[in-house]
Amino acid sequence: MCLGVPGRVVDVTESVATVDFWGVRRQVRLDIVDQPVAPGDYILNHVGFAIRRIPSEEIEETLALYELLLREAGADDLMLADMKGEIDAAGREVDDGH
């Protein structure tokens, strides 16, 4: 199963965005995203690529669903492992000075 993971765009430089995934910042490519994105937008990440900008009216519901998944999943849960893998696949961690 491949699961996209939502994240908040922090910064955009050309075709790369810095995206925050629950406190983990990663570089995400914007080459194939369906609409332009800007800081503050939410995207759906799949293996390091933004594949969709999440419409503002869907953000709250989408984040609530993923938060429930994170809260309810056990350590050996395959969906949780897939989410972590998606975040890791987004690339190297960004040094934000902390």
C-alpha cells in the first residue's frame, strides 16, 4: 500500500518546497503537483513529490484523519510504517537551527 502524507509548506524555492510533517521538515519536489503551492498551503506527499495541493476546505478533515491514525496505530501497524516511510522518502532533514 502506498499512502500519501499531508504536510504544510514552509518555504518554496523554485521546484522544491520545505514541508513540515508533524514537526519533521523535509524537502519535497514540486515537479508534478496539480496546482501551484505557496508557504502556508498543505500538500499531499508521495515518495518525496507533492502530488496534490490539499484544498483549504479539506485540510482540517484530512489532518484530523491522519492524527487519528498516528494516535491509534500500534508500533507494528503497517499504515503507520508507511506514513513514516513516506516522510523519510521526502529526503534529508532540513536544518532549521534547532
